[in-house]
Amino acid sequence: MLDTVIIGAGAAGLAAARRLKEAGAAFRIIEAKAHIGGRAVTDSTTFGAPVDLGAHWLHSPALNPLTPLVDRYGFRVKRGPEDFRVARHGVILAGAEHAACFEYVEDCFAKVTAFADTERDCLVSALFPVRGPWHDFFEANFIAKQGLPTAQCSAVDFGRYVWEGDDWPVLDGYGALVARHAQDVEVALETPAIRVSWGGKAGVTVDTPHGTVAARSAIVTVSVGVLANETIRFTPSLPDWKLQAIADLPMGNCNKVVLGFTRNPFGDVDTMMLMPDLGPEQSVEFVVREDRRNIVTTMINGPFAKALAAEGARAMADYALTQLAAIFGNDVKDCVTDRLVFADWDHDPWIAGCYAAARVGRFSARADLARPVEDRLFFAGEAAHDRYIGDVHGAHLSGEAAADAALAALRRGHPASTGAG
């Protein structure tokens, strides 16, 4: 019998696998999709250049355990601040107006961060009874970071998020970096877990379309969206406290469409992060000409993103082009190619959203999600880390923690079951 079966080969599952491999444990990792990386995956074929469908930035790079991988594997990143711009009424802001907008947004985020150490919680929206002239833009920014509106999110949960330094875009693809680091990890792809049986004395069995995997324990790294949808059945059912934690961590929304252009219709632009001020109902961000390529990545966030993605890739592309034309002119429509990359995380049954946000008063749900069940079921993922919420490195660290906990449990119950003795 295996020591552990890992369900899911995203950043958390891959980190857990490396930890178990280092310890000499017998394990197997299964993945429902045809690729590893989960929400960190890179398309390098559509445009002949890397495009991330999900995660793209190394957040808090000085603290991020994945930052050293950049140099180890020779990946290119942009080390330093991006040119972040705001467009209002079709005009990119500059000077005092640009400064006033950013100062207001930074003050709002600082106010949420200051709430982190309190034991009383409230909705993020409740922190702003008085709203300044740039408040709608702050709201749209918040949705871009959390995937849900301020009126649905815990202030303490978001305030505890560690967000230090400039975000570094991985120019060669964050998903490609995650995959490179996992090159020596064997993964059974297109092998979804259908049922996890854990109530007997013989450990855990996981039913898949390709047979049953038996192990002493399981590390579950699928998203809380998958857990909430009961895409995987647990027999017996998970305990009430675990189900409550899952319910208290709803998934936000962020979908992408990437467009290519035959030439540069954006003027003198050398990589711009651009956000039009459309209010919280339409939280939209553009990465324009990253790495000086005639490509634009559009990230559409919040409930609007889920509704628009449901209409399909063409609807997403048309919306992006309309917003770009409002800023740069109709020339963008004349030189767009018919190639595009579309990532709809909301309607992917093996993801079901972008990342998790805690409900008000339930910031402790992340710790409950990470808590093992009877030293047999261990849980990991971006939702299970309370400081690097929604981040690849948060998932990575939670995967390592789950593997360490599983190894400790194995040694307590089966001291000869791992190579560590």
C-alpha cells in the first residue's frame, strides 16, 4: 500500500509530492486535467510566445519561496515596478490626477491592512462609510485582487494578506516555471478522483476512471470550488466543521482572454498594466505589449467575469476590443488577429473559480480547511494559507505543510512505512 495519494497536481500537490519524494515516502499523484500546474499554466503555442492562462506574477518576491527558481532554471522576469496606468473616459491619466487616484487607492488598501490584527471582523465595504471621488476605482481594484466585491469579503481575511514589494511578471510564463520545477515528479494525468473512501481501518481508497488507488492517507489539493460542488464524493461525508470551512471560502472570479495584433496600434508603449475606470461592475485589467510583443492579456474580474465568460471566447474578445478601442482608437480592431487564448476558470469543473475569499467573521476558515481529518485526510491549496491567500506560493507552502503533517502521522502510526524510519 502507498503511504499517500495526492489528489491534484497544482502548485500545492506538486510541492507536497516533492516533499514526500525527499522523505522517501511511497506516493502517487493524480490529476484530473491533461496538464500539471492547476491554475498556473502557460500556453506557448498559440502566439509562439508564453502566455499565462492563470497565475503570472511572483508576489512578494523577497519572501516568495519560488523566486530562487527563476535563476535556477534561467527564466526571465521583470524585476521592478510595472507601468500601471488608469484610463478614465477613454483618456489615460497623467500628472496630478494620476497621483491622486493612486494615493486614494493605496490609502484604502492600507486601511484594510490596518484591520488585520483585530479580532472583530466586518465586511471590507463597512470600512468606508465615506467614499472619495476615486472609490469606485478602489472597489474595482479590490475585485481584481480578490475576485469578489468588498460587500462580500472579510476585512480581517484580506488584511492579513502579506503583500510586500513589487510584483514580478514571469516573462517566460509562471505556469512554465511551476512545470519546470516539477519535471521530475511523475503525475497520472486525466485521472480525476471520483470518490474518496476513508472511513475504514485500512487507510484511504480513491476511485478514478482508471482504477482505485489505495494509500494510508490522502492529501487533497483541489480548489474549494471543487470541494463545494461535491465533484469528488467523500465516504463517509467530511465532518461538519470541514464542510463549514469549505462553505465559508467561496471562490472569486477572474477569467482571461489574450489577443494578438499584426502590428502595434498602442503607440509608444513598452509594457503597460492598464485599468479603465469602469466602476466595480466591470473590473477589467489589460497587460499591453508585455515583453514588447503585440499581445494584450485581458483579465476580467468579479461576477461580471463569470457572466461574460459563460457567453464564450468570442464575447470575451469582443468586450476586450471594445474597451481597448475606447482608449486607443478603432485601429486596434483593424489589426487584431483571429488567434486568441481564452481561460474560463469559473466554468471549468475541476477548478470552479479563481481563488477563495473568506466570508465576514470566518477568516479562521482557512485554518479549518488546512486542518487534517483524523490523521488520514490532509488538505492544501491557496485557500488553506492565511497569509499568502490566492497566491501560487501560498499553495506551494500549504502543500509542503500538508506533506509534513502526513509524514508525521505516518511515522506515528506506521513507523516503517516511509524511508525516513
